[in-house]
Amino acid sequence: NFHISLDNDNRPVIQLRLPSAKTAKPGESQTVTLTQQNVCSPHDALRNLATIVPALPSDPLFSWRDSNGEIRPMVKDAALSRINSILMAWGWGTSFGHSFRIGGASFYLAQKVDPEIIRIAGRWKSLAYETYIRAFEQAASRHMADAANRFQAPNATP
């Protein structure tokens, strides 16, 4: 179930209502808000999904057609299996479900988003997100030090 509206700045916002989620209380739905970004359009992605899998409004939002043409709900194991087959074909190894939260947190940290905003947007109730912040800071520090070590000023003697 999803709803498209405009935020206070008149930008399109998509709200997905998930019937169950790890971070929701039993029997409580979880709302995820998606906003337009330069590199990703949730609106275009949902429109593309509706084109590829023309499901009925009563079908699950994230669905796929099986070999018999039947609409099936997309479940985590099937999604990860497909993602991992693509990653393996490209020689990139495999992923696990939590990789997307880690990647999202790291991406926004690299964009200098306030860690508290990342915690709220990621719906973290605990301080687990701080693990990603520390890991990001260590990786960034290591890469920046490596880059600085490779840099050699013009006319400098090695």
C-alpha cells in the first residue's frame, strides 16, 4: 500500500505502508517515506514496477510473475537470491539483507547528513547505527590517508 503526496516544500513524497516490519510492534504497520533524489526516483521506480508486473490493487505492491504467469509476493529470500545472482555475475560477491541498511547509512554519512537524521530515517531504536558511523569514519580515514600518501607535489624529489 502506498500514497503519493507533496511535502512542505512542494516536492513529491511516497509513503509505503508495510504490514509488518522488524522495527514495528506486532500487528502495527510501518511507514517508510521516500523522496525524490538526484540519482534515484522512487516514483519512476514504482511506475516501472507497475509496467513490468501489472498487478491488481489487491496484490502485494512488490510482486513478480512466476513461470505460470501468476502474481507472487516478493519475499526477502527471493529478492536477495536475485540480487546475489546479479552481483556474482559481475564478480562482486554476495550481499545480505542488512547490507542495504549499512550501504544507505554509509552513503548518507558520505553526503554529510547528520547522524541523528540517519538514525531517525533508518528507524533505529538502538544505537546500532553508531557501528556504521564508526566503520565509515575508519574507512574514510584509511582511504584519505592512502590518497594523501599517493599524492606527490610537483617538482618534489621522491
